[in-house]
Amino acid sequence: MLTQSIAREARPLEAANAAAARRRKGTRSRVKTHCVNGHLLSEHARIALHKGCMTRQCRACDRMRYSRGGVMKSGVLEKVTARIAAGTPIRSFTKPGQGGYLLRYDTFNRYRRENPDFDCFVIAATKDNNSKGQLRRWTRIRNNAVREQSNDYYKIRSMLPAGFPGKDDVVSAIFEDLLTGALRRDDVRLRMQSYITAHNRMFPTKYAKFGDSPLLSLDEVLFDDGTATRGDGVSRGLWD
């Protein structure tokens, strides 16, 4: 009975001692005021998760390591050289998260600094990359403009009546006004009927008798008291 009583009293003490021991584990890190490189942690420290534990890390040291760069492995160097020789942009294999990622940019820069021959090779191989990139960019812009214009053509054409014969003429007139600023894109549907009316006025499909139309029928009688038509007075053929 005495043994059991001692055990019951010892268990809470054991748990308290274990908790105190766990708290003491981080005491050395908590009381540190400077990192191993002498940077003031109150100014440069940051909390980070490292291997499952919350740790204090120094931002100044991170910047130093990034400026210094890592060490490029020989196998990676061969792949990087082949990529550059093929005209691949540098950021395609130095930007994390992409399929062709090989190494960090600071590691790549360090190798260039420490190897002048490799640096000269990179400069010579990438000297036209900027112009190539701009060419690709302008090509995309031009293709998008052509694609958008093509889409606009079919959109405007679909606004016209199905049996309207002068669709291409009306669409051309609308595009001309869009380019000159005489028509806004949002007003195309509202002003469609005016373009149809203008086209019909210029190219009427029916002949008028009293000068309402620029086209006159050759079968029209010239005088009310006669039988002569306009066609009777034609002295030259169309293709003469």
C-alpha cells in the first residue's frame, strides 16, 4: 500500500517535471539576441517552420546566402549549357514552379561570376533573346488583333437580315467608321438600320419612275403620248 501511495504522489511530479523539461528545451534559442553571424535578432529575426518545428531565422543571413549563391552540380551544369545553347530563356530553368526548373537564379549567377568563360558563353548565346521575346510578344498581339477582328466581322454580319444581299458592303462601311472613330463598338447594333438604309439608297433593288432612284428602267416609256422607251435610244453597247 505504501508503494502505491508513493507512486500516486510521484506521477504528478513526473508529469510536471517533463513539462518543465520541454519548456527548457527552447530556452537557449529564446534568449539568443544575435545569430551566428552577429546580426541582431530583434531586427532581423523571423519565425519559420523548419523540419516540423517553429524556429527563429535571420533574414540578413538569408539575404547573404542568396547574394552568395549556391553551388552548381556538374550534372545540372550540362543541362543548363544545353538549354542556353538551344536558345531557351534563362528564367525558364531558374524560376521555381515551372516544368523545366533546374536551379535557383542565385546559384546560376554565382557560377557566372566564378567562371568568366561560362559568363561570356551566356552573354553570346542570349544577346538576341530580348529581340526574339519582343518579336514573339508583338506576334501574339497582332494575332489577337486579327482574331478579334475576324470575330467582329462575323458578329456584325450576324446582325444583318438573313436575306440582305449587301452584307459585305455594310460590314466594310462599319469597320471603316470604327477605325476612324465615327462609330463606337457599343453603338453598332443601334445604328445597323441606318447602314442598311444607306446601302439600299446607294444600291436600290427596284426602279423608280419619278427620279427617286439613281437607276432607271430601259423599258420605261419616255413620253405619256408615245411608245418609245429609254432602251430605244441606246446607241452603244455596254462593252463598246
